[in-house]
Amino acid sequence: MTTIDPQNPNNPAEQLSTDDFVVIQKQSSRMFIFTELMIYSSQIMMFFFAAALTSNLLRDEKQLVSYMTSKVNENTIHDTLAIMLAIAATVGVIASITKALSNSSWLERIADEVLNEAPRTAYFFGSSGAGTMLAAALFIHYHPQEGITSMRCILMALLYATAGFMYGCLFAYAFKHKTHIKKTGL
């Protein structure tokens, strides 16, 4: 990251217009976590609405089951764990390459952008499962079936949502704590 000295008469910032840069105000840790939670919650809502819309507003059980099967099935937990490990491996590879070629500011910017996508990937998988399970819970609530309760689906959705958020938010915090978060604590 380049540091600009405002006291320097050859300051490159004086040659820049406001269209050449973006100013991001740092936020407290609490506000950062709240912002991430709102982003994650909106993704859960998107998957919930997608499930509702593909199942004729939760009236077509066959369509809902088809949608759910594409998002939540016997491979879901295995696939999610594999994705989480893949994210960690990708972060390690990118960090190693960036460290080896540290004199390339272009590569560092690309690496930062790629690393900032890792939490979103975790959010995607967590929110797809959670949103779909919440849609199933609402369907079961309005169409009760023997042996399946909406509360069980809600608890599974909360478990899945919590795991996805914790993993994604920890990565987001780790990657952005120097540039986006004040050092004042919570």
C-alpha cells in the first residue's frame, strides 16, 4: 500500500481528482460485525425468497423439494467443509505469492480483492442452506407432516447460518482489520 505524504511538494495526491480515489471511513469492530451481519442476513433472505418463488410461494411441495435438494442434500455438509478448507488453502497460496512478489502493488491489489471475496464465498454457502431451510420451515408450519417439525428446520437453519457467518466474518475481519476497522476495540 502506498503512503502519501501531504507535506511533500511532489505529492501525487495533488495531481489526482476526486474521481481517482475512494475514501473508506474506518468503523468500530462492533459496526463492522453489524454490517457483515446485515449483508449475510440479506443473502439468507435472497435464498428464502428464491425458494418461495420457485415453489409458487411455498404452495408447491414438489417444486420446493426440488429446490431444496439442489441446495441442501446429503452432500451439503461435506461440500461446505470442503469449500471452507478450499478457502483457507486459497488464502494461503495467494498470501504466499503476494509475499514472494511483494514489490508489485498491482498484484497486491488483486490479492486483496481475491481475499476479500473469501468471506463472501463462506456467506454464500451458509446463506443458501439457511435460507432454504427457513423456507422449508415455513412450508412445514403451514402444511404439517408427521415426524417433521418446523422448529427442527429453524434450528438447523440457525446452526447453518451461525457457522457460515462465524467463518465468513472471521475471515472478513482478518483481511480488513487494518484498513476498515478502528483500533479502539468494540
